[in-house]
Amino acid sequence: MSDVTRILNAIERGDAGATDELLPLVYEELRLLAAQKLSHEPPGQTLQATALVHEAYLRLVGDEPHPWNSRGHFFAAAAEAMRRILVERARRRRSEKHGGDRHRIPLEAGDIEVALPAEQIVALSDALDALEREDREVAQLVKLRYFVGLTLEQAAELLQISARTAYRHWAYAKARLHEELTDNR
């Protein structure tokens, strides 16, 4: 049993000190994954990888213990937490109170930069929710690939499936999400 799995089991049993042991073990890996994900976000992003990791970690180890049965399960939960945070931020940016559909114009540049609209992030989240109702494992693979930035091989390892299965799931997910996103236009 890895140290992370041992600590996750201790957290589940209610050992409050185990939470303090977990962060140093997973922090750097979560931070790298968050940085990789944020590198695909539009320019002008104000959320930093460190803040994303901290917020996701707080959601993961909040007030109630969570039954994580493995390292892979924990990272899948981290991917879901990061996804929810990014979707919430996209919805907030899209709201009229926070600027609605206005675009940021950098002071240094005279040209308007085009970024991924918040509507597309929300639409992707909705399509992913629909996919999750159909096939939870495929949706988990997408979350690990898109929101955490893992390779197919890394995601397959965490989900404990073969790389070939991961490639089949990925092909299906891309087609299904494309269908969902184009039907909703």
C-alpha cells in the first residue's frame, strides 16, 4: 500500500493528523497537473495553479471524511474538484454582474485577444454531465485528461484500465461530446 493510500485510509477513519500528512505527498503532483490544465485556459486567466490546488484540496479534505479507496480514486476526486472550480469561475465570469460577454483588452496590446468563451466551458461541463450519466468510467477519463491534463496512459493507470481501453474510451468520449456540443448550438 502506498503512503498516499495509507494516509487516505487514516483520513477515512477520522485521523485528523493524517490530513496534514497528505498535502506534502500530493501537493507538487497536484500543482503540476493544475498548472498544465491552466496553461490551456484563455489568456488573462487570474486563477493560479497554486490557488486551484488549494481550493480543490480544501474541497477534498473538508469537514467530513471521504471514502477514498486508492490513490487513483483520490486523483479522480481532485480532477472533479478542479473541474467544478473552473466551471464555477466560467459561470461567474459569464454572469452580467461580472462583466457578462465583455472581452478583456490588455493594456499592452492594441489588438483584442479572443479567448475561449465561458459559455463553451459551461456547455462542455453540461455535456460531460450527460456523458457521466451514460458511462461513468468514460467521463472520469475525460475529466482526468481535460481538467487535470493527464496523458491517456496516466489516466488509464489511475482508473486501473488498460491503455487500449483508455484509447477506445477516449475516441468514444470525443465523438459523444462533439455530438452533445453541436446539438446544443
